[in-house]
Amino acid sequence: MQDTEHTSRSNSPRRWPLVLAATALVIVAAVWFRASPQNPDTAENGEAAEAAENEVDPSAPIEIEPEMQRIAGIVVEAARTQELSETIQTTAVVGPDESRVARVRPLADGRVLQVSVRVGDHVANGQSLLTYDSITAGELFSDYRTALASLERANAAAEAQRRSVERADKLVELGGVARGERERRGAELQSSIAEVNSAKATLSNLEQKLRRLGISQDALAAAKTGGDLPPMRSSVTAPIAGVVLEVHAAPGELISPDRELFVVADLSRVWLQGDVYQKDIAKIRVGQTAIVTVDTYPGESFSGRVTHISDVLDPNSRTAKVRCEVLNPGTRLKVQMFATLALPTSAPRPVLVVASDAIQDIDGTPTVFVRVDEEHFVARPIKVGATVGRLTEVSEGLKADEEVVTKGALMLKSRLKLRVEEEEGEEK
């Protein structure tokens, strides 16, 4: 017994170093395991879990007090079901109907005295656009006075011949003149009458030319009295009623018939030119309806029809020009105004629609803000379909009669972005 006890006591000090060494190994292994790279799958799962834990829920309500809504101009409108057609939509530019455009030139050479209109003025048919000192009219007026003198001489000669014939008739009866002489004098009378008619025709022709150049009847009457020549002032008038689109004249300039001075267009009907891709050309036809909208008149549309489809494609864009005619009462559509041209290509079908302005792009996803009560809104991702005019089809994510923000949505989008940034900052 004593030997055994002695042996046990003598071995005990020898085991302590082993215990300490094993403990050190465990500690080192633990430290090494913590410092070593983690399993990729484990790390990835951990990051995903951490991201999910820190993710901000964009569908959480955004609170805006009614007064702030009023100040921000927030307007809501219920989603509704409406019939829409599949459409081809393109950007177009408003231009004048080329069959209703007048390019105005002067009838004669001259020097501009006064320009009576400016670009944008509405003018009536026959209204004076420009007054000029007509060089051609002055030359014609001199010829007119010469023709007047010639007519007077021809009338005098004819009158003398008439009297001569009358005397010959009396002498023939008395036997004092042979009949041959009477016939000769009669022939001379007919020649004089022909000269009178020719002079009258020349005078009438000159008078008509002067009248076309704008010379008044009073000026023509003054010429017949032999007075001084009046100023040869002519006018350029508008051949149609419309709007002055271009003016190319100024006081003092010399003008001629080969120079274009004004462009006047009747804008009661306009053309819209749009580009349609090659793949869509077969879907449209001449005579079909076209719907036109412009940013200037929100919520309004203009109806027109397709009148021409180009036979030549643009080699760069692979598009064809499509022209539409649109009635333009009150000339509300302005030349060079940008417009959206919608060309329906199928029969109407009932779909859920919202105002296109209600749709916001949030991280690449079409989104609308839905009102849940008087002070709260939520961001709702949706799927969109066709757009016609200012309405867009919603195929998923929204129900009929849900109220969406149509004006002021940018404020809600900013609030949502700010909230996400603040929450992410707090979590960091």
C-alpha cells in the first residue's frame, strides 16, 4: 500500500506538463480556426443573411401630411379599365400642309418702301404685306401715256376719214366723184378704225398690267388728263389667309420677281411627320386613324389620319417617314412643335390603365405610388403594356380603383430614396 501511494504521488508532477501542453494546443487551434478563411458557401450565406437582415423595405408607407401634399401639388387618380388598342408610337414634328403654303414674290422690279407684317402675324386673303416703288410700273406708265396719245391720233384720223367718206357719198350722188374714189376712201376709213381698235387694245393691256401691279384707278385717270406722273407704288398682297412664317425683305432693298419675299401658310390643317421602323410598316396603312398628343396640352389629344407612307427607308435608322394630316382649329398646334404620334394597329380591348405620368422608374422597375389613406402612400412595382396617348396599360401589380399619384410623384420618389439612405446609414 505504501509503495503504491508513493508511486502515485511521484507520477503526479509528471502529468502536469502534458495537461498544460494539450490546453495550449486547443487554444492555438481555436485561434487558427477563427483566423483561417471561411468556407465560401458559408461566407456567402452569412453575407446574404446579413444583407437580408439590413435590407430596407421600400414598400413601407411614406407619410406626408395633407397640407404638405397640397403644397407639393400631389394629385391622385384611380386606376380604371378602358379599351385600348395595340399601337405603334413615335415622335413626330408639326409642319404646315405643303398644299396650303404660299411663297410670295413681287410681280415687278422695285425698291421696298414699307414691310407691313412680321413673322407670326395672321393675315387675310388680299391683305398688303409690302409696299414698294415699282420701276416696272413707271416704265409701263410711260408706255400707257404713249398709248393714250396713239389712241387719240388714231381716233382723229378715223374721224377725218369718216368725214371724207361722207363727202364722197354726196359727190357720188351729184356725179362729182367716181365710185372708185368712194371705195378708196371707205377702205382708208376701215384701216383707221382698225388702228383705233389696236390702240384701244394696247391701252387696255397696259392698264391691266398696271392694275395688277397695284396702280390705282385714280392714278390711271390722272394719266389721261396729262398731269404729272404719280408715285409708282405697288403692293405685294397675301394670296391666301394664314400665318406669316417667313419674311425676307426690308425697307430700301431692291426686289425682283425671282426673289421670294414671304411664306404664308394656312395652318387650319397641319402635317405631322414621324418615323416608323421597318418591322412595323406592314401594320399601318394610308387612311387609318392617328392620335396626336403634345406636352403643351396635358390630357388632350388631336385626331388625324395617315395620308402618306414613304417608299424609301432611311439607311441609317431603317425607318420610313409617315405623314399624318390633323385638323388644327385655332392653330393650337404650332409649326416645329414636337408631338407623340400613336397609330392603333389592332381592335380595342379592355385593359387596366393609369396616367403615364404616374409611372416612375425606381432602380429600373416601373413603379407607382398608391395612396393607402389620407397621409400614407406605398411604392408598388408594376408591369406595363402599351401606351396610347397619355395612358399606359398595367398588366400586373395594380387593381382597378386603387388610387395612384399622377402629379407630385417625384416628391414621393425623393422621400423614398432619402429614407432608404438614412436607414442604411444607421445600420452601418
